[in-house]
Amino acid sequence: MTSLTSIAAALLVPAFRSRGFRHFPSANDKGGDVHGALSFPIGVFRRESHHVIDVVEPHFHGKNKFSINAGKIPLSGLTTRLGNFPAEDCLITWGDCWYELYACPVLRMPFASRGLWWRKPVAQDFVEVVETVIRLIPEIELALERGVVSRHIRRVRIKR
């Protein structure tokens, strides 16, 4: 059976590349981070612009659900309580402000296949989910460029 992860990788990579993002297949292959490998199995997308790096991270919640984290990381990297990290090693959630794309941001409901209770999701269900997310990429770009919080975008601010 084809998985949501494999379909998301096949469809999201060209969609983000066409918008100038570079794909980095594994966000957390350093140090054997099991949580990172499960949460970000298709890696991250990065695009350099105006002294920052735009970062988009498809975040999987189990097998059949995902959301997207997006934000900016300074080219100089991030300084945290654990030290300084170069930009290419940082996840967006290490910063103090980022955006999340959800099917319903108020309830933090990720995008999920609409498999019916009497059958497991099939490949076409996963394709529909990913195509919905691809149609929402302009909302991600508005959040990154102008800080616009739209229908599917949630802003996260953490005081560190």
C-alpha cells in the first residue's frame, strides 16, 4: 500500500521546488534523532531571501496526518540556551516565532486522509490530501513574506 509519506514526498518536492525552495531530504539525520525521523520523514525545504532562510517543514503526526511548519531563520543561525547553531542545522521550531498550516488551525487539526470508517485509506485519498496542501502553498508564502495569518495559518510565538 502506498503511504501518505511517499505521496507527500512525490508531490510536495516539485511543488516547493517550483517556488524556489531547495529540498533537504532529512532534517534530523545527525545524531540519530528518532522523533525527528518520524516527524519529518521527507525532510525540509529552504529558500534564501533577504538575509534570512525561509524554511518549510512538513510535520507528520503518525501515518495518515500532517501539518506544515514554516518560518524564517537568520543566515547567521540561531542562538539558544544550548549554544549557537548554523542556519542549515536549525529547525524552525527552535526559534521564537513561526507559522503552522493546519486544516483547522484553531483546533490544531492536521490534514488527514478521509478514509471511511469501513475501509482503510487508499492512495487516492492521500493524493487528495496532498493536493489540498499544495493549493494552500500561497498562504504559506504570504505568511513568510508579510506575516499574514490566513484561514489555514496559525502563528506561534514562544517567549524564550
